[in-house]
Amino acid sequence: MFALGPTWLDPDVLIETFGTVGLLAIVFVESGLLVGFFLPGDSLLFTAGLLSAAGTMPPLWVLLITIPLAAIAGDQVGYAIGRRAGPTVFRRPDSRLFRQEYVDKANGYFERYGARTIVIARFVPIVRTVAPVMAGVARMDYATFLKFNVLGGVLWGVGLTTLGYYLGQVELVKENLEPVLLGIVALSVTPIVVEIARSRPVRRRPGRRHALVAALAAAGALTLFVAADALV
């Protein structure tokens, strides 16, 4: 199956190797432990639903209960870490795996959307890992955090898994899994690309912003072209 990173991060490989328990563990870790920011959450849930439709994973109703629970529990742990450890969690210098810019991006979402960030972050890689910890650091009201945490966990866990389940029964999708997963990854990273484009200052040459927009549009068009070509 398709993978943008190392083979061991391929959702199909992860599920085949670690099974349902491993799937839930990955969802838990990516949801609230800073070390899990690189895990393929979106494509993993889609693949789990797809494999459930194929009969190689538990029934859909089991996944729709256990996956949101794992996601919600992960956020709870992340919030507790942030609340107890305080700002010291983010005072460490940049490392190969974790960089301060990840915190800055999550903080930008909090400033723009407030507590709703907990829901929005669910659909944004990296941000969904950092957001619950930052909510704890900021000492967000726990009842408010819990409400948005449950809502985000259910929307994310149920939505992507169900999408994979029903699309997995479509013959065209089953025959073209790579471009489908490519599209999911592209959609999931779009918010980050937009934030980067907005945050970069435009100096000297005013045409640079237009060039950047044109480049992003060209990249999107190329992605659609590749997917369409694979479907023909």
C-alpha cells in the first residue's frame, strides 16, 4: 500500500503488524503524547475502516466505539501532562523529532479559535498532538476541554473510519488505494500549508505571495492529475 514515509509507517503495515490493539495504541499515542506527532493518524483510521469492510478487521461498530475512546483518552493524558509539567514541557531546545515551530503553529490555532482548537486540531497532523498538552499548560477549564475533547474524538474517529469503511466497498476505490490515500494525506496537511503561507512575511518583491499561491495551486493540480491518471 501507499506510504509517504518509511515503510514501517505505512498504515497497512502497522495494522498488519500490530493488529487492533496496536491501532488503538497508535491513536492514543498520537492524540496526546508529544512523541507521537509523526504517526499517520488520518490514513490509519481510513485504512482501518477499509480493512473492516474487507473483513480483516473487527466489525465497524467495534471500531467506532474503541477508536474514539482511545483518541479521547490520549488527549486526557496530554492535558494532564501539560497541566502538571507546566510551560517547562516546551522549554527544551529543538531536536530532530520535535521543533518549537510545532508549538507556535498550535498556539496560533488557540489564538484564532480558542477552545474549539481541540476539535479543529483533530484533523490537523502534529497540531492534534500538541494541542491537548498546550491546553493543559494554559490551564484551560477542564470541563470545557473535556467537552471539546469528546466532540473532536468522536468526529475524527467515527468520521474517517466510517469513510474508509464505505469507500472500501466501492470497487473503484479498492482498485486505486494509493491515489485515495494520497488525497487524504494532501487534505490533512492543507491547513498546515495554508498557515505557513500566511505566516511567511512578504518582503522586497510583492509578487512573491502570488508566486507562492500559484505554486500551491500547481501542486494541488499535479496531485489531482496523478490521482486522475491512476483512476483511468
